[in-house]
Amino acid sequence: TKVAVLISGTGTNLQALIDQTKRPSSSAEIVVVISNRPGVQGLKRASLAGIQTRVVDHKLYGSRAEFDSTIDRVLEEFGVELVCLAGFMRILTGTFVKKWTGKLLNIHPSLLPSFKGVNAQKQALQAGVRVSGCTVHFVAEEVDAGAIVVQEAVPVLGSDTEESLSDRIREAEHRAFPAALELVASGTVRLGDDGSITWKSQS
Ligand code: GRF
């Protein structure tokens, strides 16, 4: 399965996906990495791995629709079949999400549906939960609300700061996202027409 990874920054999730797809057993091949910001570390990670990169700078577009359609053109150019949003900090328009429904995965640093939106790790600390984690889900038009593919839980320690919790969640992300990518790229898991997850073994 030809995969695109969309990033906005450091790209540690991208790195985990690169490492996973290098394995001979992988069902996925990352054919392009697209960043909405130039010069970020994730672009260097892609180049080091021999993966083609594109920058689609959202500041150069007059509207979300124009930005999204440029992203879409790059995806079509590379024959992409599955898109991973890995630390991608843009909200995609409904038109784009509709077209790529079932082929769009995102990672969020909480156990959805808890703590949607930004600063999920901070929300968890403020709520006083003792368990948090990360979620890989299909992107739906409602933000952080699509069908869940993989989750991994992590403990929240009394001594945790936003940074220490974020670091622990990120380690879980680097296991959860590659696992979810393989499940979807191999066809084991897909998004059903009713918007729920369908596992291959089920009739
Ligand atoms: C991660 O914390 C992830 O939860 C969020 O983006 C952050 C940065 O990810 N989606 P990365 O290091 O750029 O992959």
C-alpha cells in the first residue's frame, strides 16, 4: 500500500512509521512526506530515509480549500492509497475528508473520546486521570471523533508535568501508529460503510 505521511514539525511519529515500513514484513511503503511548514526536522528524516518530500506551505494559500486541493494533487501525483497525519497541525476541510474517508489516519495524544482538541496531555493532568494514552483513528469530519483503530494506555504519575506525560505518551504513539498502519495497509482493518471499524475475520 502506497502511503503518504503529513507532518508539521519534529516528525518522531514519522520516524516510527519509516522504521516500521522498512521491515520486509510491512504491507506499506511511504512514497511521499508532505509538510505544511518548510525546514522542519521531519523533512530531514524523510530525506535521510530516501523518501521524496514536498512542502505545501499553508501561508501561501488564500483558503483552506486551495491548500487542501494542493495536498490532494500531490497525493494523486504519487498514487497514494493511505494517508497518515503524524503531528500534522492543520484541520482538513470536509471535502478533503469525504474524498479520503477510510484512507486517512490520525494520531491523538489521549484516549479518545476523552480530551479532544489541543493540549490533550494538559487536559488529562487537569482532570486528574490516573491513566491516559494515545489513539490512532480514521479521520472523520468531526475533529478527533473518527473510528478508533488502535489505542495504547500509559500511567499518569503524581509527579507528572505536561512534558513528562507527553514524553511517555509519545513513546506509546511510536508503537500504536505503526501497528495501526499495518492493520489498515494489510486490509486486516477497514472503515465500514456505517463508519465503524470492520475486522477482516468478521463476516
Ligand atoms: C505528538 O505529540 C502527537 O501526539 C501529535 O503531534 C505531536 C508531535 O508529533 N499528533 P511528532 O513528533 O511531530 O511526530
